[in-house]
Amino acid sequence: VQEVFSYACVHCRNFDPLIEEWQANQADDVTFERIPAAFSPAWAVLAQAYHALDTLGIRERHHERLFAAIHDTGRQFVNIEELAEFVDGFGTTSDAFLAAARGPAVAQRMRQNERSLSTLGITGVPTLSVGGRYLVGMNEGRKTALDTVDQLIAQERAGATPVDATPVGATQPVSSTPSP
């Protein structure tokens, strides 16, 4: 299961506690990863920060902290240097953070994210992807979205291909080419 999100998205911030609780209750055969969306230059800076923090092994320490800074205090991060100042002294230095953010590993992950979002045809957040085959949006509500993900996981475990994904709510098959 992949969650496409942005720290700049209030809906992602509101969904985060639910997805955290959901993730904590999953069996070992369910993997979960976040993909930060970079739909704008401002969001790209936040996605770059996500990957830099992950590279440094301190992403979880800053995950809620970033949401809170943006949504609770109205903080805006215009560039990666402002984020470096924000994380300085909290498990890293600004120099180490900038080195990671500007390094080849983060650049590669940013390109991989862009390809993934394009392949999946994701244009909004938060969105969940199950097995790279189904997208689950939040149109029917966050709880319904997670119930739908659970149904799709059960189908994947059983090796069943759903005849019609429409009844499970907000799912759609993922195509290899985005819709025009």
C-alpha cells in the first residue's frame, strides 16, 4: 500500500493519524510506504525534504513536526535552506541535511516518485494505491477509504481479481498510461 501525500495538504495532515493507526495494525505481509507528491515547486521542496530526512534516518522524528509547522503555525518553506534551518539541531545539522537533500540518492528518489505518480495517474492527494493496481481516493471519506484498502488487500491475498471494483467505493484500476 502506498500513500501519496504532501505536507502542504491539510487533508493529508487530517488523514495522517488514521493511516498511522491503520498501518500499526497490519499483518507482516502488508508493506506501507509514503510517496510525497511534487505537484508544484513548493511541494517539490517538501518532497525533497521528506527524502533527505529519510536518507538521514530521521524522517519519523520530523513527520508530524512538519505537518504541525505548516498547518498549526502557518509556516511556509519556500526553499530547502529554510527546511535545513527547521531541522537543524533535531537529529541532524543544517549542513548534513542540505548535503542529503542535494545528493544523488534524493535526486534519484524524486525522479522515481515522478515516474510512479505518472504511471499511476495520480493527480490529487491523499490517494492510496494498493498493489500498484488500484487507486483509493477520499471521496467517500477517510474511514471508507481504509475499509476499501482492507478489502483490496484481502482480494490480493486470495489472488482474486475483482470482477467489478465499483462496489467497494472509491477504487479504480490503475492503467499504465494516465488518462488525457
